[in-house]
Amino acid sequence: MSLKRRIFPLLLLLAAAWLAVMITQRLLPGDEPAEARRDGRGPVPVEVAPIEQGPIALRRTFTGSLDANAEFVVASKIEGRIEEIGVRLADSVTRGQVVARLEAAEYLQEVAQAEADLAVAQANLTEARSQLALAERELKRLEQLRQRGIGSESELDVARAGQQARQAQVEVSRAQVTRAEAALEMARIRLGYTRVTADWSGGSDTRQVAERFLDEGETVAANAPLLRIVELDPLIAVFHVPERDYARLQPGQRAELYTDAWPGEAFGGEIARIAPVFRANARQARVELRIDNHGQRLKPGMFARIDLVLERVGETVIVPEAALVRRDGGDGVFRVTADRQAVTWVPVQPGIREAGRVQVEGLDPNGKVVVLGQQLLDDGSAIRIADDSGVVSH
């Protein structure tokens, strides 16, 4: 009895193992060892996808930031105390608008002083001209007397010297008037500098205040900044490209820009400038993209993603990227035969890749290719194709 008790459990264990093997073979009819399949002892279960024909594009996504198309700093040209700054952060500013006023009393006094100096110079010029006229009449009288034999030559010489001295005095007075006029004009210009304006050339007539540096009551030095003014429409997106993509870019090329501030919304733009040099430390070149910003929703300093189509092919053969296999130093695909029972190895030359698809050369645009299970295949291997439900078809 003891021997039977030992043999009976062993028999049950063997029977259970045999039953498990049979169930496994029935449930997985294609799960033969890889060596058996590759030796032709059973078809290889695979998944396939159709070969397509159509357009494909080479796309790249770059990261960058938005910059103002133009900006400048409004500064005071003279020293003085700020009486008023008429704009604040984010206010709109029109071309030529007065944005600040400085205390003008000192400069008004300078203008008054210059006007008085000019009046004195003009009076001196009038007097000098009058003296010249008298000297010229005296000289003419003596010349007439001398012609009639009356009067001496020495008196005539004295009259001539007096006339020349009066003429010189007129010239001096005239120069003093010119100098006084220049001083008055300079005083008026300095008085005008107490009204600080925002002037710029080109671009739009309206811009925005990006930064304000001082407030009313503070004393500003000459050429010290008061405001920073920026243009928000258009904006410039700045990004950098590596050498492999540089040759595919050109001014006027269209692009789409995305920001985290407006998720899912694309903003159109075009390449405005491409740097002619590469940064030595990164081996990348600067590219500037012009973005229309009519609604001014985009702001300088925002992070941006730029999508560019670098190359586009109108009609070509396309396969899923998963179909590409690297064998013996070359690329190829396993193409399904017409009877769907085997595959043939077709060497191809891959081209543009886009969204899991790849352009290939050397493949007819008909039939299907294997996209899963290629590692078990050789040229001419037998296959079993899984349908969309995952069931292997015979």
C-alpha cells in the first residue's frame, strides 16, 4: 500500500502536466518556438498595414520666445524735477505724444535772458549802422570838396579811416545779433525739453508702455530713462536652428506658433530674418519669425513653440515607420505576398518621416507590409496575419 500511495500522486502530476500542454497548444496554435518558425516549421503570426501613396511633409518643432518688434526708452534730455508723467504701465502712447513734463521756471528765465540779450545786440547793430551812415556822408562830403580843391588830403584820410571803423563796428554788431539769436533759440529748445515726448519713426502710430522708471516729484538727470515703449503688433519670435535644418529655411517661409497662454490655438507667421552666422558655443543660427498680433493677445517674453514645414513631397510611397527593419547594414520592409501566406524582403531608401509614417523609395505603392513580428521573419517566411480584433487568420 505504501508503494501505491507514492505512485498515485506522481501519476496525477504527470496527467496534469500533459493536460496543460494540450490546452496551451490549442489556445496558442501559432506560438511555436522561434527557431522552428525560422526553420520553416510553422507560420509566424504578424500584423500588417497597407502601403499608402500620397503627400508627406518634413516638420520640425522649435522652441523660442517672443520679442517686441521695436522698443525704445524715453529719456529726458535735461536735468529737472518731474512735475507730471501722463502715462502708466500698459497705457497706449501715440507718436509724438507728450508723456512727461519737467519744472520749467529756470528754463523760462533763460529764454527771457536770451531775449533781452538779443534786444541789446539788435540796438547796438542799429546804432552801428547809424554811425556808419554818418561816416559815409562825411567821407562823401570831403571827397567832393577835395575834387574842387578845397580841403586837405589828411582830412580825407581821416574820414576814410572813420568810415572803415564804422563799417567794422556794424559787422561786429551783426555777429553779436546772430550769437544772441542762437542763444535764444537754444534757450527755447531747452525749454521745449521740459515737455518729454515719445517720438519714433516707422511702424504703427500706437505703442504701449512696457515699463515706468520714475514718478512725479523725483529729480531726473539728463539722458536718464523715464519710460520703455514697445510695439506689440507685429511681434518677433526668436528661435535657433541646428545645421541640419538651416539650409531648408528661407525668408517668407510660413510657420505656426503655439503658446501656453492660448493652448491649442495656432498663430500664423513667416520667417523675417535668418542669421548668416552660427553661435560657436551651440552651433545654432538665430531665426526671427514675424507674427501678426492684431488682437495683442501675444506678449513679449512669452515662451513659444514654432512648427515649421521644412520639406514637402506631393506624391510618394508611404509606409508606417514600424515597418522599417534594419538588416545587414541596410533598410527594408517585409512585403506580404498576394496570397497573404508569406513575405518577401524589399530593400528601401527611407526619406521624410512624419507622425509615425515614413517615405520610402524602391517599393511599389500596392499591397501591405509587416509592422509587428519582423524579428522572426526572413525573406520567404510563412506568416499568419492577425485581423483587427487580434485573432490570427489562417
